[in-house]
Amino acid sequence: MSNDNWNPDDFLDFDYGNKDSQKQNKKANNQEEYKEYLASRKAQDVQPPTKVQNVKRVKKKKGKARPEHSPEEKAALQQAREEAYNRYTSNYEKKINKVRKVKANKTSIFLTRIYLGILGVFLVSLAIMDVLPLIWLIVLIVVLLGISAFVLPRMRRGGKKRSTKPLATLACLLLMMIYVTGTAYSLGTLSFLSSTSVDNDKRVGRITKDPFNVVITGMDVDGTIDEEGRSDVNMVLTVNPKTGQLLMTSIPRDYQVFLSDKDGAMDKLTHTGFYGVQSTIAAEEDLLDMTANYYIKVNFTTVEKFIDAIGGVDVYSDYEFEPVKLKGWTVKEGMNHMNGEQALAFARERKAFEDGDRQRIKNQQAVFEAMFKKATSSKTMLLNYNRVLSELKDYVEMSFSSKEVRSLVKMQISKNLKWSIYKNTLTGGDDLQPLYGTGGEYAYVMSQDETSVSHARELIKAVMEGQALTKDSDGEVQVQGAEEGGESETEE
């Protein structure tokens, strides 16, 4: 068999396709494969030339065909090509399998299932809570699903880097902790609202649109909300969600009232705390000629715990003084940052002022306004909401339903309303009268001032009807357009 046209360069020039091999091994691999080729030629009785004489490398010329090989040589070359290609593809697939097709172990599979279960419960709890605006909820769901789609495959199979799988596992565990906390947050809220809410047949139809009145009664006792005591703080909040107006009407603790549930007997408002919250509400409804749609009953402990839960409040003081209830701490004239204990001492002080109880009412209004502004900020609502609820569980009673509270929270987060807050206080004269609470004995009472009571009724009615309030040159709250005694116009 003639081998005159056989050229070893035809084999050595063959591209094996093993481009990912290290360059320093390329030459050795080619030589090894060439030896294998020679052995296969020998086995087929095709003898290569013992010495290549006068065989010059033929430069390819355009249009000139390569020398033809014998069928045996072609078959051997083809077989070598196939073997080389098979080795290349086999090595490549092994490397790819090590990187991308590593089977997930049982631990990864277990964590994945637990993760998906916790995520599902968390999303369901958010939907049930219904405190986030719809667009916020949709965005949150999309983000969480996107994060899950990124983390879970890497936790199960890893990635190109060895650290990918451990980092993905750690991220998965952290996310599960967040989901568990969020679920507890939601369930805790529902539990709190159901435990503090009482039946109410006076509620409005749409609490985020209809105006309503809220009676706030603060008992002068510490401990849980079932402790009885005097009604030391008495305030009516008139809220109009459409106009964003909030009117705070404060009633002095010693104000003269007539008890409809006691056959019209005369007493001072603070004594109604001993007769029950409904007695307090009835007396204030009769006094201000309004319907109390809701009430909130709190005590000293409630105020202190609430303020601490929201991180303290900034309160403005008209005077510098040292509260009797907190020796060693001085309230500065101007703005003061207060914790719960300090704010309570500030709101209870009256002996340090010439106006006594009248100045105390102003201080109580200042504390409540600071609490309201801090609590209705989006940041506070989102970061401290669960802490507030857990702190107040045994220290508050209210007639808002769970759904109504969640609707108000959702409205505040969605719209971030900037409430216009107005404050009004009833005034009266100093008197001694035989009171129901003293068994008919004479005691101090602040007698009703008809002008003050009539003005308070007018302001409450204006807010309920959507009319705008304003302040006159003396800082007194008036119905806009009625400062000169004219009739105010109702806003459309």
C-alpha cells in the first residue's frame, strides 16, 4: 500500500476543539493522541513511512486541491477526530454538571419547602390585615417573589463560586425570620383589636369618609384599664376625614354636668368615672349636644406606655417649671422632648401655674397633639405599630371595630394626611354646689358658661358639616366666615 502522499501535518493541524484545556498541556496531549493514531495504523497493517524524506510542507494555494488520502487513512483520521471530539464534549459536560447540575441535597429541599410555606402564610396574613394600600401590596408581593426566584435556585444548587450556596442559604434564613416576624405582627394586631374593642351601635357608615366624634376619657389611676377611678382627662375629638380637620374640645375635670342616668342629678364631670364610661359619655353628649360615635378609655399607664412605644414626643411648654410628680426634672419654656413618664408629669401639673386647671388642660392638649402627630406619621406607623399594640393590650378600651382601625391606618399610610388640628376649651365660673358624688354635700364645681358651651357646640357642628375653621387675632378658634357674627358657609 502506497503512503507517498501521506502527510503527518494533516493530523497535527487538526483542531480538536478542546479550547478550554490549559495551554501548557496542549502539545503533550497532541503527541499522545498522535501515538495512539500510529498504534491504530499499525493494527490495521497500514505502515507509515519510517522516515519522512523530502516531504515538504505544501503551502495551500488558492484553487489547488489537497493530496488525496487512501480510504484506510481517511477512516483512521475520521475515527481520531470522533474520539477527540468525544473526549472534549465529555470533559466539558462534566465541568458544566459540577457547576450547574449539582443535585440539591435533602436539607436544601427541606428549607425550600419551609421557605415557600412561610412566605405563603405571610402574604395571606398581609391580605387579611388589609392595612397596606393595594399598590403597595402588589409591589411588595412582586419584590418578594423576585427575591425568592433569585435566592432559592442558588440555595439548592449553588453557583459558579463556592460561596454562592452558603450565602443564598443565609439569605433564605434571614428572609424566613422577616416573614415570621411580619406574620406575628399581623396576627398580634388582629388579636389586640379584638381584645380591646367593645360593641358599638353608634358607629358611622364609612369611617374614612364620614365625620365622627370620639370621647376620650382618661382615668386617674395606674394599672390595667379595668381599674376604676375619677375621669381626670375629658376630651372630645371631632374628626372629618374629607376636610382633614380635627377639633379637640377639652372639658375641665370639675365642670358641672347633669347625669341623665341619675335622674338629672348634678355632679362634676370627674365623678362620672366612678359610675362607668357610659355615664361619662352620656354627660358629655348632653353638654355638647352631639353624638359620641366612639370612645377611647385610657389611664396614666396607657399614656406612659404609648409615648415610650412611639419613641417619645416633642411638646411645647408655655412656662418653665418643675413638675410636682417628677422631682429633679425641669420643663423648659419652648420645645421639650419627653418620654412617657415626663409627658405624664407635664400633663398632670397644675400647682405650678396661676391658672391651675386651665393651664393643665392646655398642657394636656399639647401632649395629645404631639402624640397624634407622631403616631400618624408614616414612619412611626410602619416601624412602631406592632410595639404600640403589644404595649397597650391591657391598658386601653375602645369602641372602634378592628376593621375601622385598620381602615384608618390604611388611609393614613396611603394619603399621609396633614391634619389641621384646632383646640378649644370650655370655660366656667367657680362655685360651691351640693353634688351627687358627695352625697348632697357642697363641693367645688366649675359652673357652666352658656357662651362657652354654645361656642363649643357651634365648632363641633361646623366640623361635622365640613365647614372650615380658623383662628382669630387672639388665637381663638372660629368658624371661617363667622368671625363677625355672620353665618358661615358650608363647603361643598
